[in-house]
Amino acid sequence: MSSDEKPVAPRSLAEALRARDDASLAVLLRSRPDLITPVPTDLTQLATRAGTRASVVRALERLDRFALQTAQALAVAADPATYEELLGLMAGDEGDPLVAAALPRALGTLREQALVWGDDERLRLVRTARELLAPSPQHPSPTGLGPTVQEASAGMSPGRIQELVTAVGLPSTHDSVSAVAALTALFTDRARMAALLAGAPAESLEVLERLVWGPPYGQVTATPAPRLRWLLDRGLLLPTAPGTVVLPREVALHMRGGRAHRLPEPVPPPVEVAATHRPQVVDATAAGQAYTALATVEELLKDWDEGGPAVLRAGGLSVRDLKRTAVALDVSEPVAAFWIELAYAAGLVASDGEADEQYAATPAYDEWLEQPAAHRWTRLAEAWLAATRAAGLVGGRDAKERTLAALGPGLDRSAAPEVRHRVLSLLAGLPEGAAPTAESVLARLWWERPLRGRQDGGGGMPRVIPSRAG
């Protein structure tokens, strides 16, 4: 190929992966380790695996908020989309310097993780991600956008479509395809669309304003009010089912100034410092808390050494036994649950395995008692850092409205170790002696992993169900 010839654009994700060098493939496999279990036989199999629903969901869960917003914008963009089209959806008609500066990084992340492929003239979001993030009546888009004119008018009669075209002042066409294309062109033309809305009754504009940021669906009666009739006659609202109308995506984007998101978040929120303490005070306080931890776990297991509380039939500790333990330790029930779960994670407590099961200290407890304080503390800290069980969920309810018990089922959260590591990293990055606000740390974590720890809502992307990581 001569120096002035453009490289041939890849026609599939597999071709895009074949064009990567070894370093780029290594980055992909490190960011999505599930792709190499088991090891794929070739890049075609790797591409197939990278497009599976389970793998794509895991990859989306690892995105920060702005990278996820970028993927969501691509899901409502044309397929393929250009970089300029994507920038318009993210920054809007007026532009946003922070968004423009952050978008290359976000798009680079999506490409790195094989969620997007193609050059800047033909950006393609992998099909599975588009299906997960694109709007539908069952699973509205996080952008709040509805279907396109073409999608929403798919079931309409040719005669009705021609009526819409005529009502907005366009010449009638010979077929529905060209009529829908003409309507779409009008709705995406800023000047012509502004002129159309300038003639709308104020009450009709109020209806559009209520739907513009989502949800885009609304209910109408069999005989719509005049303010709705004006919109329906011009295709600014389209029927999707008896009694239901939707605001077409193109109309919403015009009213939003081209933006897919009400509030793009290109920059992570800062971790705010609430107070600053002298390093000596911090060290002394930390040492005191470490010794308190050792004393509390020792007191707990001494109490259980001769046979602790009974194991519930479904597993775990009863509410009454948790209360009794909290009183014995002179702490609140959530704090007692934390220490119980920590002792379990460290292998210091378990079921005795008898017919009438009880919790009891394990033989490892006796060994632990004989170790120096520093070694005992290290064992507890390492167990906490690696544990997937989240003690903060105790007392809550699972999907079947059953109470979650300490040491019982339903407390595992695979993201918990990652969250703990990230919190410690954030704290380590602060000035010495700085104490951050809990709210700002939580906001930063939600920005970094907005989908992490949310449970699947039954077929769509994970719904918004926060879970504490303990």
C-alpha cells in the first residue's frame, strides 16, 4: 500500500482486533479478564466472546460515568456514527470545552475494551452494548431519549404518514420510506425545526417540555385535547400503542440543543477534605482502633468458644442472637454484624457441624491468640480487604423480601474488594492527615463505577439498586 492510500476500514470487530498489536491486545485482556477463560483459539473466537451479553455487561460495569455516558450516546446515535456526531451528542450545539477535552479519553477506553470499533468516521458500538443501552418501551435509555421517527412510525399506515408530512408543510411523497426520511430531515434541521415550533401553541410546547428529558412516553385519551392534537397531527408526538404516545428522538434532541445527556460528567468529582489532623494524632488514633479491633474480636470469640448461637435453618444468625451479641460487645447491631462477619472471613469462627448446628470459634482461633498483636491485626485486615461478603447489607432484604442475616446467604458482592481497594487508594492520595467527607468519597466511587454493585432488573441493563460494600 502506498503512503497516500488510506488503510481499509475494518468490517467487523474480529477484523478490528486482528489489526491490533500485541500491546493493545494485552491491554484488552487485562481490562476484560473473562475473555481468556478459557483461552480462545483465535481472534475470531475472542471477538465472539467479547460480544456476548455476560461479557459486555461486565465490561460496561467497569466504565466510569463519562465513558458510560459516551457509550450511551453512541447507542442513540446513527450506526455507524462519526466522531463529530458523537461530540455533538455529548457537548451539544453550543459546545462544552470540558466535554470536548475528555471525550478522546472516554472513546479510547471504549475502544481499548473492544466496546467500540472503527475509525473516527465510522464508530460502531458493539451490537450487544447497543441492545443493552438503546431505548425501548421495556427498558428506557438512561439518556431519557425515545425511539427515532423511523422506529416509532414503523406500524403506521402509509396514508397517515403522508398526512403528517403534509401537516408540517412538506410535499407528499410516493412511498412511506421517503416520507419518513423527509420528516426525519425536518426534525434534524435546527432552523426549520425552530420555525415549526415557533408556531406551536404554548400549551403544546409545555407538553413537549415535560417529555424532553424523559421518560419520553405519555398517555392520551381516545379524543386528545387540542394541545395534544396539534402535536400528533405534525408527528411531534407519535402513537406507539393504544393510549400511549412517544416523543421522537429527533424532536427531543432539537429541544435539548443536541445533547444526549442533561448533565455530562466529564470530570470526576473531587474528594473534599473535612478536616486535617496532625500525623501523630492520626497514627495514635489508628493504633488505638487496631487494638480495639483485636479486643473486640477476642471478646466475641471467647463468648462463642463454648458454643455460640444456633445456625438458622436457612443459614446465618437470628435477629435475637445478633442483638444479644451487640449488647455483649456494647456496640450497635450493624457494628456487631461487621465484627462477626470479619471473624468469619478470617477463619476464626464457623459452624460446629453438629446435628444442632451452632457457631463456634475454630481451632485457628487458638493459634491466632498466640500470635503477636501485629500479626493478629494483619490477619484481620487482610481478611477484610479480600472478603466478598458485605456486612453493611445485614438487616436489609433480598429480591424475595427475605431479611439478610449476619453469616447468612445473600451477602456476597463480588465488587466489595475492588471498592475497598479504591477507597484506600483515594485516602492514600490525600495530603497527610487529611480527613475527607464520606459523601465526597461516595460520589467519587459512583462516578468511577456507576453500574458496579447493581442487580439485574430482569433482562435489561442493571437497574439502579445501590449496594453497600461493607
